[in-house]
Amino acid sequence: MRWATSTVYQIYPRSFADSDGDGVGDLPGIIGKLDYLQHLGVDVVWVSPFYPSPMVDNGYDISDYQDVDPLFGTLEDVDELIAGLHARNMVLVIDVVINHTSAAHPWFVESRTVPETPKRDWYWWRPPREGMPFGAPGAEPTNWVSFFSESAWEADPGIGEYYLHLFARDQPDLNWENPAVRQELYAMMRWWLDRGVDGFRLDVINVVSKDLPLRDGEPLPGSPYGAGFPLFTCGPRIHEFMAELHQEVLAPYRATGREVLTVAETPGATTADAVLFTDPGRAEVDMVFQFEHMAVGRGVSRFDPTPWTLPQLKAVMHRWQQDLGATGWNSLYWNNHDQPRVVSRFGSGRPEYRAASAKALATALHLQRGTPYVYQGEELGMTNYPFTGVEQLVDIESVNHLASRMAAGSAPEQVLAGLIEGSRDNARTPMQWDAGRHGGFTSGTPWLPVNPNHEVINAAAQVDDPASVFSWYRALIALRRELPVVAHGDFVPLASEDQQLWAFLRRLDDARLLVLVNVSDEPVAVDLTALSQELGESPWQPTDLVLGTHESPAPTTLRPWEAALWWL
Ligand code: ISL
């Protein structure tokens, strides 16, 4: 697996670095930080959408796939970014959102306004439900709820039909059943490869194959809607489409020796799906970006926080390690632009342990089998923002969720805590570069406020500090490149029921690496005899430390949030 020794760094461009003082990050801002990324040691950079967009979903609603929104810069800036990365032996992965376009995309404008156009079939248009007048409540073609808390169908009086949108009404779904749609998207991707990009993150790609005929889902308790998710997640033609995409887009370039990375964002995918997507023999995608571990500590939605235990988290991640085995390949992540900050979610609530917990969680993730992803600011131990009121939240998913809960009779204060804890805005506050005004992110007014804790948590304070979270991430990223057992070894879970200790073994040929992480505010004893007996071996007595977060580590006890790696 070409990407086994790589680490991917995700940039959310509007919040990374602002070069022109308009309060929004941009491509020249990213170009100005390439030395920082090189120093961190990452070799793949994934940039979230920077294309022309009405920004209803901050760029995941694209109105022109082959240009750059002036907010972020120009196509020449992309060329300069590619050159800057390549000069540092790094590569660029761009984010293609091809399940849907913006409603402002010319394809959709034509589809909805030009009679008899072939573009009508480029989207999912359907008449009202049988026997019901257009526009009547419940006349939507199916009872599906969108990811953004409203009906997945929007009525268009101009046509007298409804169009499907699994996300916002401004994000109409493309009809992948139409080969002309697929060929247009493949041509667009080849255009970017010809421009020099090195790969694609395929946004929510596992919903492009819908189970036909489109039909109602199971009613959702306490909701006027039904669950369409099972009827469009990893649908009947998804692997056919992924194989076709590979053949039409990637294969011609790989045949010339170009290394092209594809990561499929696949919410709801199972480990069995993941093996089908990523088995190299099937020539579909290189790795999946899935969400099962993100559901730990959540009830019916991300806005419904519930108590969680370390065994629950370990069980999900260990199953993914074991089910994918030697055939499948997974992204390893805690954070992205859709997820609250991991140190606030699974780390310590005690300020004195925040940094240590960030390092501990990073260790438990980066030592697994797969390709790790670092989301901007995670390498600093950045935290969620201290939001206090719903009016501070701007993400469409949060705004729509609040509106739907209030329409159902809840008062804002009843949903406030869950909103604040689960909102995607937590991941989108600006990168904290220094302790100065607006964290060094912008000379203007930031589009989203900079976390006040930037005075303590910032890159300038950490880059040259060998004890910082940044330096620990840098060491983990380097270790993956140095030790074949980290990149290519198998995974053996240990102490799966332990409430504090996260322990596992990585093995490759004669190399055996014991990973011990204390995921708690209290010291923990490590029963090495019990661990070794899980493999039927005589008691382990490791003496050769590979890496440790604390001074003078002992393999038999771990201090709060201590992590240590030992050769066996
Ligand atoms: O945030 C989520 C809902 O809780 C995720 O399920 C997310 O919506 C889903 O994984 C798809 O995410 C991707 O597509 C969306 C966009 O809003 C997200 O930012 C993107 O990561 C629609 O393009």
C-alpha cells in the first residue's frame, strides 16, 4: 500500500490562513505555510473545496468544478500550491463533491428552467406522490429526511415536480444512473489530474447509487420523516461506479507511473463494505474515511451526546483493524471539518492534562494500521470553541437542527448543550498560529471567532518545543516512515475491557511493538503477565523503549495520559 507510510494533513481553507485580510483563509495563505507542514512531516495535503460556491455549505455546494472561488484565490494559486508541495516532496489531494452540485451550478439551472433539456435527467426529478396534489404536505415522492434535518425533496413550482437533495436544498443530488453525468464528472477529474493534482477525496461518495425504485424508508420515531439512509448507503451499483471511476480516471494516469491517491468518504459503510472498496485487487479506491468510531458517545445524532467508555471506543476501532486485516485499508482519524475537536471529546477535561491527553490519543491512533489524518490544529491540541449561545453557530447542519427541534416544540435552551458540543463549527474556528491578535490567522476580522485560548495554544509556542503536542505529532509521523512494523504490521488488541488502558501489539516478521496508552486522569498499573497470557506467551519484560511521552517510563505503570512504545 503506497500510502502506508504517509500521513495526510487536512486543510479547511476558509479557516487555515488569510493572506489578504478579508477574514477568510485562502490559497496564498496555505502557500505561506508549506514550510510549517513540511516541518510537521506530513506528505499528503488534502484541501477542502475552494471552487466557486454560494457557500451554503461552505464550499461543499459547488457551482463550477473547474475554477477557484475568488474568496480563496485563482487557478494560478492552485498551480503555485501544487508546485510548492511538489518542491517539498508533498502531494495535493483535492476534495471533489460529486454526489451533488450547488443549485447555482449551470447544469442544475438548465435542468430546472429549460424545457425538454437532456439535463433534466442529470438530477433526480419526481412528480408528487401518487394521488396527491403538487405542494400538498406529504406529497414529497418519498418520506426521506435529509442530513440537514429537512425533507430530502424540494418542490419546484416552475416544473411542478420535486428534486432530491440528501443535504441542503441548495445541494441537488446528481443522477449517477445517467452515464452522461458520470462521464462529465470523470472528465472533470482528469482535467484536475492534468493540472497536476495528486488525488481526490471523494465526498460522501457511497450515496451516489440509490436503491431503485426510490421509495419510503422506515418511519423515524417522533419525526414526520422516514429513514432513507439504508436505501442510498452503499447502494446496488456503488462498486460498479467506483470501479468505473477507477478505470476512467485513475488507471490511465497510474499506467504512466503517476501515483494518484483516492480516499472515499463513506458514512455508514461497514467493515465488509470497506474491504470491497479498498481491496487493491478490485481497483476501486485506496482507502475509506468512515465514521463508526465517531458514533461512540452519541445517541440519535451528533447533537445527542451520551456517556461513553474506553472499551466501547476500543471495540469499534479494534474491529475495524481486525476486519480489514491484510486486504482492506482505512483512514485513521479523530478530527475533520465535520467533527468536534478530539481533545474536547475524548481527552481530559482537566486543563493540566489537556496537552498530555492530546498526545495520548494521537499515539493510540497513529500506531494503528492504516493512513493517519491530521486535521488542522489537531497537532497543537486545539480544543472546541467556548460557544455560549445558538446565535454564534453558523454551520447549516447546526442551524437546521435547531430549527427542526424548535419546530418540534423544543426551546433553544433544551438543545443548546447538545448543539454546542456537536456542532461542526467547533472544528472550523480559525487555526491558531500565535498568541497575537486573532491568533495570527488574519489581519482583518475572522469569519468565525478565534478561540480565546489561542494565547496559550498556538503553533508559535509549540514548533520549537520538544515537549509540545506538535513535536509529539512530528515524532509519530516520522515513526511511521522509519518503522515498517508501524506501516505494515498486523494489529493484535490487548486488554480490550480495561477502562483506562489502551494496549495493543503490532507485529511484522520478528518485530513486535507493544503500545501502551493511559486514557485517563489517574495512574494505571499494566499487568504485563496478563497481557502476555492473552497470546499464550511467557511474561513480557520489555526494556527497550521506542518512544515515550513522559520521562523515565516504566512498562508496568503509566502516569495519567502517559503513552509509551516498547520493543518486545
Ligand atoms: O457531519 C455529518 C452529519 O453528522 C456527516 O455525516 C457528513 O454530513 C457526511 O459524512 C458527509 O460529509 C460530507 O458531505 C457533506 C458536507 O456537508 C460535509 O462537510 C462533507 O464532509 C455534503 O457535501
